[in-house]
Amino acid sequence: MPHYDYLIAGGGAAGLGLAYALVRHGLLDRSILLVERDGESVLQRTWCWLAESPTDFDALAACTWEQVRVSAPGFNQVIPLGRYRLRLLRGQDFSNHVHAVLAAHPNVTLARAELPPLTNAAGVVRVELGGDAVTAFWGFDSRFQPEAISIQPGKHHSLVQQVTGWEVEMDREVFDPATPTLLDFSTPQASLVQFFSVLPFSARWALVRCTRISGQAAPAGESQAALRGYVDGLAGEGRYAVLHEENGTLPLTDAPFPRRTGLRIMNIGMRGGCIKPSTGWGFLRIQREAAAIAGSLVRRLHPFDLPPVPRRYALLDRILLDLIQRRPADCPAMAARLFRRNPMERILGFFNEDNSTLQDVQLLASLPWGRFLAAAARLLVLRRV
């Protein structure tokens, strides 16, 4: 029966990121099995992250920006990012780089298969792979399953973030390559939150995204229609070609994600709750977690010695989810107020959950206190039920 020290199920941002972190942390005397599905969706993805310190993947970024545009009712400004940078990374480039690094290490084995669930058995992790039983000392599962989240109606918020992106090429110069649009709330919100992003590669070529947040996933045609209307507006009288389309759906919820399955299986990435509930940002969080897991294995010989996240962020995310769910039409005005009254670095520190307590208090003080207090009071009542 083949046995490994570490078995990683799934070759997305989390699975590949963890395998990369393990070899980067010098765990070269440990056997690693990475199991990917054929046609893993990571190849069709594009990730963005905002960071103030260098990451291992900065050199792979297709674009790096030092300023962004934010548009909302009564607010339309280009905002410098200060010490932060916005970077865009193609999934294909990420996958190629990580696979090249892993191929240089003989302790790493790559398999392509559809794995059944991992199980704990007699002090090891066990799984069937190609008709054979395989065991490992630690198992890491990145394959997201919505049904694994225990959402209790009335106690937890449950929203869905749908992202549809088109890579478009215009027949004339339309975009400012130095200034991506991070958030554009210029379209009606109705019963959901909707905004657009424009990430330019050149004056004629950009990735344009439509992000919609609501209580349940809408038909794909609705997002495509909204995106087409927005791109038509950018093109004006000109023409454009859609070169590529990408789609993604993320859960935005304050329900607990199971971190551990039995003794030796750890859930990672989206499956482990690495997506920030109030924003949907996740790539940087996932890579930070991968590095922390590898560091824990080096220091403690187990993967669970991870740095704690300040508890206030869970509360703040719950309050913001409550406002998004109950008052979606108010979100554009709240966004305008947030960016008007705060330095960008304070906002991004909240996104990345590395603000000081004072910075987060200052950020909250810039928002409508009445609505925040009402949401907090509702959550307090629900917690006691």
C-alpha cells in the first residue's frame, strides 16, 4: 500500500499553493502526493490580490497597479494605493510555475484522478486512487462542497457571490493601463448588490468583471446580460471582441466551515473557510495559510499551529453581511462614504485583516452608526436564541 507523509486533494489555488509552500519551507525529506482532477478549473481562473509586502508570486503577475478608480453615487476618484499594490495573476501562469517547481523535487508525486472522500483509518488518512488504496500521515482537502457548511436559517447569513468576467479587445483605445477600476457601483442595485471591475492589460485590452451578490445564484444569462450592457457602454460607438470568459461562484456566509475532518484531515482553501465572508477576497489569504501550515509542520510536526485571526473581524464580517443581505440598495452609498472618509491603506488593512484595533475603529466610525448598531443588536439577539 503506497504511503506518503502528506496527501493534498485538489490542484486549485489552495492545493497547489500548499504543495509549493511545503517544498519552499524545506520539507524535502517528506513524501508529498498531490492529486489533481483532469482539466482543473484553476487554468481558467484569474486572481487578484492587494498586498503591501512581497509575495512569492509577484513576478508572475500579468499586471501590477499602484492606483485604482472607485465609482459610486456622488463619488468617482482615482485613489493611490500607498504602500499596497494590486496584482493580477492568471491561473495558467500560476499552475505552470508551481508545477515546474514541484517537478524539480523528487519527493513530490503528481497524480491526476477524481478522488473519493478522504477517510481516517488506524492513525492514517486513507483513500482509493486508481483502484489502489493509498495512505498518508496527514491529508489536506481543498475540494469545496457547499453541503458541508452547516448553515442554520435565522442564525447565519447565506449569500452567493457570482463573478462573470470577459477578456475583451476593443477596436480603439478605451482603457487607461495605469488605472484599473476596482469597484464601479454605477448601475442600479435593486434587490442585490452589483458592481463592475475593469482590469486593463493595455489601452485596448482588459478583463471586465461583473460581480453580483444575492441570496441565491441567478441564471448565468443575467450576469452576462449585465456585463454586456456595461461593456457596450465602455465601447460606445466602437466594436469589441470577447476573447475569453470566466465564471465563478463563492459562498459568503458567517456559518462555520469545518476545519478538521477527524484526526488527520485538514480542510484548506475555500473548503476551510479562507474566503473573507464580507468581500469574497481569498487568494492572498489562501497563500498565507499555506505558508502557515508548512511552518507549523516544520515547528510542531502537525499543521494546526496557525496564527489566530483577531476575533473582531468575524463580528465585523457578520455585521456587513447583515447589511448586504437586508439593505443591498444602500451598499453603493456606504461604499462611497467608506472611500471618501478613509485612507486607502486603512480600507485595505481591513480587507487583509491586518489593521490595528484603532484603525478598524476609525474605519467603523466613518460608516452609518445607526445601521451598524441595529445590525449588531439583531446579531446579539440571534446569538442568544
